[in-house]
Amino acid sequence: MFTGLTDTEIISRVLKGDQQAYAHIVERYKNYVFTLAMRMIESREDAEEVAQDIFIKAYRSLADFRGESKFSTWLYTIARTSCITFLRKKKLETVSIENEKTLIQVENRESGFKANVVEVKSKHAMVNQAIKMLSPDDAQVITLFYKGEQTLEEIGLVLGMEPNTVKVKLHRARQRLREKMEKHFSHEVHDIQSE
């Protein structure tokens, strides 16, 4: 029923009183939010708790979503703020959103071929390991662009930068990521390129 609807259309239904529609937003973004929480918090149990809290905060603030950027950009801001607040409350050392353990998400869950799933996980793990080797700034831009699927303009809004500055940062971050991949995973990179 909701699969063909955009985020904005579902949010509009929620704001008109169809509270059940929000479950589709949660379903659509639960992996995204949990991955963001895991990147900052590291403890799986705490990340699950914070992810739930993020969706509650987003629900309560839904009327504030103006639709000027993607819903995922708006949700990213809530997720980041919630994680930092959680870390402060726990008095843990706050670490950058890009420098932590990564939860690997396999995008093609429907695949019945276990070998293919293992191969995809292996590639994801390799890329995530390389991202962890980058500086927090480089990792953040790469994560927002590729995993968060944000546009240069949306990343600029999140980071407080001009889109052209983001473009330059992304280009340089990609170069450094490629260098890390070639240096630390040269054999695997060669295998992928020769497929």
C-alpha cells in the first residue's frame, strides 16, 4: 500500500492522523538509522535503544520537516544529535561519526546464493575497513554521499559548507579511499577489477 509513496506523501498521511503510516517510514529507514547509531555508539544494545529514541524524536518533530531537503538528511541530523546527547549522558568519549565500527548491510537480501552474499559482505567489509582508515572529515563525506545517498547540496546543509566545497572534499576523499584500498587491500581490489 505504501511502497510506491514518497517519504513526503507518507509523512503527509501521518500528519493528517494516519499514525500507522509512520511504521512504513520506520521500516524504510531502520537500517540507515541503526547503522548511524552503531557508527557513533559502538555498543549494539545502546545503538538499538538510541535508534528507537531517534524514531520517537522524529515522530514528535515530524511537523517541523519542511521537505526542503531529503527526509534522510533531516533524519541524519536528529540521529547525530541523539547519539551525541546519549554519549554525553553516558560520559563516554565522543568520537566522530565516521571513525567507529561499521555494521555491514547487505543490500541484496533476497539473493538465495550464499556465496554471492558472502562475496558482497566481504566487499562491504573491505570498503568499510578502508573508510575507517580515513580522517573523520573524509569518512563523513564518503558516508553521507554513498551510504546516506545525499546530494552535494544536502551534505553542504548538514556540514555547513558550500556544495562546491563538498564536491572538492568528496573528490579528495575518494582519492584517499582509493589509496587506502590499493595499499591495504591490493589483492582484493585486483580480484574485483578483474571480474
